[in-house]
Amino acid sequence: MLQKMKRLGSYLLIIVLLPYIITVFLNGPAVTTSANVDEGYIMVENEGKETEMSIEEYCIGRLAKEIPASYEEEALKAQAVLVRTTVYGQILEGGSGVVLPDEFWTADEMRKQWGGRKYNTYYDKLKSAWEQTDGQVLMYGDKPANVPYCRLTNGNTRDGAEVLGSEDYPYLKIKECPLDIESKEQMRTIILEEMDVEVTSTDTAGYVLGVRVGEETVSGEEFRKTYGLASSCFTLQNYEGKLRITTRGVGHGLGMSQYTANRMAKDGGLFSEILTYFFEGTELKEVTDIVRDTE
């Protein structure tokens, strides 16, 4: 059954990529035409409804939601590759009936978030980042890589084996992000009502793996989401009848730090160099390689 679903996924990819493949076959890969790899259509979930959208429209919407549009061009291009890698990986894994669930911003939401005066500028930046990385994905072996990201780490990214409990992602290693510590968002504190709670385990990078809440133990990430914490790197302190929670970083801390990616871009780093740093051992390839490798 699993093999059948993968075969269906491959067929769907072929349908999506057919115009691009024909163009490459007739004209060679260096020829740029309107029939490019990102001009197919997919089904997505939006406000509880299934909607057909172009891959480009959907992925630019994801870029808008996932990374500050004010960031440097090379950082935006790195994020564009992560989005494309995730999307085509989901298509391959989900088969012909896949509906992509990840949230994205519509044009109206972009205008609301950015304001009308910045909308055109920011949208054009994201579209440029998408187009300039046309067809490029991160591969590990013959599969799309698992490419998580976070806004800001505690100074180091996390080890994939510790977080995911699997040795399948050796490219998710601890990477130093010392510039993250300088961010104004690095530390936050929230106050809750006092409760019987303690951190039971942390990983090598200092992120919480387990928390005891009363008689129940939950993961650090589950605790973060339940109480709306900025990061899963946190400390707990009962003080004067209250629970003080201090967090470091923004997000789960795994994969690419967008803040460090942006600083690398400001220093002249290319998107390919950013991706190599955070996903060591992966390769930038054309998405058509996914079709060839699964045939």
C-alpha cells in the first residue's frame, strides 16, 4: 500500500512538472520559459475549505507568513528553498489526493499585516526570492530533506536525533548561532499562576525535552504550545505565589535560524551557503530529480 501511494505521488509530480520537463527536453535546462517547475496547481486547506491554488501563489503566501519580508534577499531565498522542499516532499509522500495543510497568507492578509504602502514592495521581494530559486530543493540522498526552521535560537540549533528520536536526519546538527543572542527578542518572561511543575530533562543545546505537570509528564514543545511560550528553551521559577517562565529564543530551535540566516546574508553570504551551514550533508538539486529518482 505504501509503495502504491509513493507511486501515485510520483505520478502527481510528473503531472505538475510535465511542462517543465518537456521544455528542458526540447530546449535544454539553461532555457528560461514561462513553463517552469513552479507553475503547477495544488489543493490546499484554507479556513477549513479545500481550494485549488497555483504552487507559486501558495508558496509566496507561506513565505509571507513564515519569515519577515524585511529580511535580506539571500535569507528570503534560503527560506524559499525550504518551502519548496517541504511542499514537494508533501506531494511525494501524500500521493495524488494530497491536500496541503500548512498555513499561508492570502493577499488580503499580507495587506493587513504589512499595510497597503508596503504591500507591493514586500510582495515583490518574496516573489523575486521564489523565482530566483526556481525549481531548487534540498535533497538528502534520493529524498527531499526534512528542513525545519525557527525565528531565533538560544545561541545554538538543536540536534535532530535528540529532538526527533531518530537517526534519519544526520544533517540536523547543533550549529552555533552566536548572533542570535544579540537579538532584542532573545529573552522573554511571562508570569502564570503557581503550579506544581518542573523541568525533567533537557537536550544538549539546552532546550526542554520533558516537563512534569502534576503527575503528568509532557514534552517541552507541548508545554510551550499549551502556555503560549516563545521558545521551548525555558526555565521555571515559583516566586511569591506565581510561576515565572523565562524563555530564550523564538521557536523550537531546530534547523535553520532565520535571524542568523539574515545576518549571514547581510555579511554577503549566499542562500546556498546559508543552507549548507544549517543542513550540512544535503544537496541543492532541481525538483525534477525527485521524479527521476522515484520512477
